[in-house]
Amino acid sequence: VKKNFPNSKADLFAVFIERCGQMAKKNGYQAMITQHAWMFLSSFEKLRTKLLAVDIVNMAHLGARAFEEIGGEVVQTTSFVIRKSHIADYKGEYCRLIEPTSQQGKEDMFLAGENRYAADQSNFSKIPGSPVAYWVSKNIEEDFQIGILLSKVASPKQGMATADNARFVRKWYEPNISKIALNGFNGVKWFPYNNGGGYRRWYGFNTDVVNWEDNGSEIKSFPKAYVRNEKDYFKSGITWNAITSSDISVRYFGEGYIFSNAGMAIFATQEKLLFILAFINSLVAKKILSAISPTLNYNAGDIANLPLLLKQDYMNKINRKTQECIDLSTSDWDSYETSWDFKGHPLVLGRLPEPVWGDVPDRVAFQNTSISYTYQMYWKKACEYRFEKLKANEEELNRIFIDIYGLQDELTPDVADKDVTVHRIFDTKDDVPESMQGSNYVRTKRDEIVSLLSYAVGCIFGRYSLDVDGLAYAGGEWDAGKYKTFLPDHDDVIPITDEEYLEDDIISRLCDWLKAVYGADTLEENLDFIAGALGGKGNSSREIIR
């Protein structure tokens, strides 16, 4: 195959396309159904060049779930007819059946004559890599002509592949915190590692660390590992997931990170970095990427081929809005224990985004207040504000890029609620509106109370303190001076029993903690609120919580 079919050797189905083309006579027809990867992937670019020298008569682009027998998103197909001829300016007919998610839905759309395109295949070469992007408008083709490729102003890079993450990669809360390079590099073993993540824009998914002790000597000595682009390690940049089942989502990271082959990175000057971050997270880039890479993969080459229209008139406004988006997303990410920059639970600290409350001190005095009050009047409203502000910023950025790229007739700037990637709180699951169904960023009152109890247990063990921000103890030397308002458990053992047997069990310690945080006068009210949020069996709040 490598010898006889060098243009299609990347996959056997592509070899069949090329071989059938050899067997067809002049003006003969070749009709096939294959995976659609040959239309887009860089590994088939030479094959596309060869196929674009003959006429694609028509195509039914089926995408995923075209066959009831084959589930999932991985198998994506296209059915097409090629004629072994070349007619100048010939326009083939294409039917785009990507959207329906069932075999019947695709059939119905095809027979109804919907989503039909007549495309001159000579225009495909106007886009880098010559993808078979038959549905792309003239405006987008022109954007590629007048824009500058992203690779000309920034450097999209593929990062390290350890080839054994179980050995070399940890979650940040697994090693001793003093061995992680969060505040300098001296004498540490573990370094922040961009290693992919789920769907989240602007900031977040900073959870992994990688063993880079002695400049990565152990990884470098591992024969299967690939250490790529080491000179860019520890620079600030933006990262995205190489493989995703949804739209691309791009996030900012500061200095001090290593990046992987799963969490690739882009490096540029700060001004251009913010512009690029906003652009790739916009609906305009989403539309353009659907032509460059409509598969489940977004590799560095795909991102490098995005056309940038760097309009200086818009730069300051775009970058200001982008920085606001980063700050809002950072505030959301750091509100939960999964962040290494977590300062304390928001129902305890009362840290709120400006300008909701005016001049709010860092540490709001919640003594003699109730959890119900802090939940309803502070935290829930703060999350709602952050959500609405981020959504408004994203829509404003969409509006700007739609204007810059001349796509007013093709796109609207609206962002769906479920696509806003900061948390929003509802009292119960029944309160979640339809617009938020399917979002991974919906939380309920119960979720917030569960996280409050987790924080309380952390205080009881001494991991957290009511007197200092962030981690009070996570290995290393114990400092009793950090604990004044509430003392951790003296023997570091918290009994958990079905009934109240021991006077220092987890419920009595929780009560002590609630008194220290909110005051003794509201203890019973707070226990009732916690039990009501949790639900469950029991004749009293204490029984339910137990």
C-alpha cells in the first residue's frame, strides 16, 4: 500500500477510493460510500488534490449516525459519485445531512431536497488544505483570501506525550503540595500540566501536574515518550482539547505550565493572544472550523490555518472584553476545591464579584447570619451575575467578529444558555429551565451544601482554616498558629456512626464548626437548612445530615 498508493496510504478506505479511480474508464463513473475523513484531514491532502482533478458529480454527506446499526459519533460517512472527466467550472450537487441524528432523519431531509448546495470544486483550493467544504459561503472564501493565517502571527504547538500518564501524571491534590511548582521551581518535582479537559471556555481545567523533576530527566529517559517544543514550556498561552465530542473551547493559562499532546497550546504576544482567544471561542471561528476540520479532532495544523483579520480599530475593545471573560471564568473555577487557587468556600468567605455589592470586604462577617441568607442573598446572586455578564460579553464579541468577517447574513451573535461555561445555581433540578438542559454547569442548592460540608470536613481535619486563605495544611510542617477561630480535631480521627455514640463524632464537630462560622444563635436554623437541602431520611436535622 505504501509503495503503490502513497496519497491514500493513511487508511485502507482511502486506498479503495484511489484504486477504484484507476479502474474507471475515461468518462466512467465511480460511486462509493466511505468515511468522510478524506474530505478534510491533512493526511489525505494529496488524495484530495488528485480527486479535484476529476469531477465530483454529487454527494450525500451523511455524517454520524447514518446507520442504525452503528452508534456514536466516530463513524462519519459520505456517499458520492465521481466521473473520470474534467469540465472547467463544473458545479457538483451536494446534500448536507449532518444535522439529523438518525438514519430516518437523514433520509427525510434528503428526499425533501433540503440543504442542497451547488459548488464549483475549483473553489475548494481557496481554503488551506483544500478541504471539500462545499457549503462554505463566498464571504468565508474571501476571508481566507484577505486574512492572514493564524500561524503567521502566533505559534500553535503540540506538546509532550509521556506515553505513560499513570506513571508521570497526577492530579494536583495527590502529591505533597510543597513538591508542586505553584510558587517557584526550587526543589520541586511536579509542574502544572495542560492536559485537555472537557468543554469550558476562557479559563479552567487546571488539575493535572507532571513529573518534570531535574528538567524532565525521567520522562526523557523513557523510550516511548515524546518531549515536543520544550523551549515553549512555562510560557503563558492558550490551550484547547485536541479531541472533543463538542465544539472547540479555548482557555488562557499563565506562566509556569507544561503542555501536552492532548492540551495543545498557542503562543503569541499578549495583545494578539487575547484577540486569538476571543476569536477561536467565537461563533465565526466555529463556522470556519466546520470547513477546515469538521471531525472530532482539532490539531495544531487546523488552528494554524484559521484566517485572522486583525482590525486595530477593534483590538482594544476585544481584548478588554476577553480579559473580563477570563476573570469571570477564573472566579468561577476558583470557587471550588478542585482549583489549586481555592481560597475558601464562598458561603463562608463571601467573596463576590464587583460591582454587584459595591465595596464588599474580602471576608464578610457572617456571624449571627444564616446559611440560607448567605446562599440566597450573596452566593446565588453572585453566580447569576457572573453568568449573565459572561453571556453578554460572549455575545458582544460574537457581534464584533461577525462584523469584521462580513457574516451578518449567515450568523447571529446569540449564545445559548447551556453553552455559557460558568456555574449557575438553582434550588432544585425541577427549577432548571429548558435553556440550561444539557449544560454541565448547572448546580443545585444540594450541590452547594455538599461542597460546604466537604469544606467543613477539611477544616475539621486542618486542611483548611477559617483564619487563612487556601490550603492550611497539605503535607509538610504543621503550624498550629494558623488555627484560632476553629481548632482541628486533636487526634485527626472523626467517628462516623449510625447513631450518636461518641461526643466528638462528625455531627458534633460540624455543629462546633457552624457555631464558629455563623454563630451559636443560628445553629438550629442552619442545621435545618442543610438537612432540607440534602433531603433524606430522619426524624431530625441531625439524623438526616448523619
